[in-house]
Amino acid sequence: MRAPISVVIPTLNAEAPLTGCLTALMEGLEAGLIRELIISDGGSTDMTLTLAEAWGAEIVTGPASRGGQLRRGCAKAQSDWLLVLHADTRLAQGWTGPVTAHLRGQKAGWCQLQFDQGGMAGKAVAAWANLRSRLGLPYGDQGLLLPRALYQSVGGYPDQPLMEDVALARALAPRPKIMLMDEPFSGLDNRLRDDIRDETLGILKEEGTAVLLVTHEPEEAMRMADEIALMRDGKIVQTGTPRELYCAPVDPFVVTFFGEVNELEGMVEGGVVQTPVGDIDASWLPEGSQAQVMIRPEALRIKERDLPAETHSHSHVVMAKLLGRTSLIHLCAHGADGQEAHLHARVPGVFLPQEGQPIDIDLDHTQVFIFPR
């Protein structure tokens, strides 16, 4: 029985990386998987062709254009399967196992991408490529293994100098109507995560794919979702748009899911709950009932007062910390009836009043929520 795979590699002055690529293929030759090696060269002037001949490759030549080179190389192949690699790609040890398993089907497959060098930038590219390939859109650097009949049915590689791998991948992509993505960005560095999330979202919208995304990160849910279903203990607490969940939470858990909250308690009297930062409307709760008041830090608007710092009968700053894009203010709020509360406020930018600075506090009531206790 003939070996099932033709390996096709486009080259152009690839003498330096080609030996590593071909050495890794020896595992497949020993396993009886590789029938032929085809080098499709675009006019190398170094020792690439001499090296290819030494390895027993069949050489195809033509104008330098990776798409055209691949098209010519694949046209020369005789096996039932094509394994397309770049000259600087090295298959990892043990690659014959998953390849043998893949040959039982009739679909295209590819490898996970990893760079030997490149630091953080290399990790970012690899992470993005591996995530993107889950949508059926791998890059050529990942290698491509597919039945020759499938390759021919989609028209093969276009004769273009760059992005030929993307063009073929789009032709092969299954274009699913719906996908499940379970914590897809959890392993990424924080500095890379935003860019990769945005790229992924762009592809999903372009492809018209509906996605069920599982995440435990509030910002990721807000950033990615058109609609959120927030769950607690396996049950859905609230569904709606990101704005609906953030601005109209139906449960204290929904409020706390989106970040730190100042929590106060009080009794409903005259349709309001009195707090050290003002009266909170509670007209929809029974008179005399206990209520839980939840105030987001960004709801507290602070204005410095021109009073001596030792005047602690007035609301004042306890501590101020710069967190980068915001400043965190620890403050002691004094109510008109003598109530006090230690609260946290977040203020955009740099705002660092001194300890003890008297302040006035105003509330953004759209970020204040009240629930029965």
C-alpha cells in the first residue's frame, strides 16, 4: 500500500531553515506516511535546490509567488493527502500520531503554532493564530493537511504572492452557524488579551457566526456580548444587554458581579432610605421595611471644600490612591443626622486630595441600587 501523503514546501532562498523542516519529516517517512517530497521553488540563488536534491525531493520551479508556487507544487502531487508546510516550519516530535488519526477522516487539519523565538510578540501571534484556527481559519505557518480531492474541489491555492493561505482557508472553512467558546482568552497575557478579543470579535461578525461565550470576567462579557446571561449556582439570574445588566440589575449579585460596591443598610421611612450621602428613593418598598443600598464607587462625585483639614464633622478624605486611569478615594461620609459611613469612590484621572480634606459628596443616582433586605 502506497504511503498516503505528499509533502509540498514552497521555497525561496530557504537554505538556512529547510534542514530543520526536512529533518522533522523523517518521523513520517519511518512511519510509512510520506510518499513524496515536493519542493516548489521561486528562483533561489543560495543552496536551497542543492539541499532539496540531496534529500531526494522532486523540484518544481517557477516565478516567485507563494500562492503560485504552492499551486504548482500541489498540482504535481500524486498522493491522496497533501501536507503543506513552510520551509521554516518544524513539526513537533510525535506528530505522526495525530496525523495518522486525522487520516481516518476527510477534513482539513492543521497544527498548533509556537515560535522558538520572538518573545512576547511571538506569543501574541501564536495565541491569535491558534484561536483563529478554531474558527477554521488557520495560517500557513501552522501547516495544512487535507485530502487532495478536497483541495481540488475548492479550486486550490490562488496564484497570489501573499495571504494565499487565508484565501484557501476561507474556501475550506466550515462556516458554522453557532460556536461554543469556553474561556478562550483565559491563558493570554493581559496586554495581549484586548487586541486578540477585538480581532476575534471582528472575524465572528464578518463570518456571521453566533457564539456562546463562557467567561467569568465582567469586562470581557461587557466587551464581547450583545446579550449576557448571568448565572449563579447553575441558574440564570438575569439576561439582557450589557447596558441592561449594568444599569438595571434585578439582584444584588448582578450589581456585585460588575465590580466593587459600597453597601449600606437602612429603613424605609417616608418612601426613602436615609444614608450619610443623602436620601435614596425606596417608594416601591413597604414602609418600615429594611433595605439594602448598593452604591458603585463611580456614583460618588466629590468636590473639595475650603475648610480646615481638621474639621471632621464634615465628610472628608481618609486616603487617596492613584490606580492609573482612575484614582481611588477612601472617604468618611457624614450625614445630616449624624450617620457616618466609610466609602470608596473612583474618580477618572489623577485626583489626590490630602488626608483629612473636607469634601461635599453628590450622588449619581443611576448607579445607586436598592433592594429589600
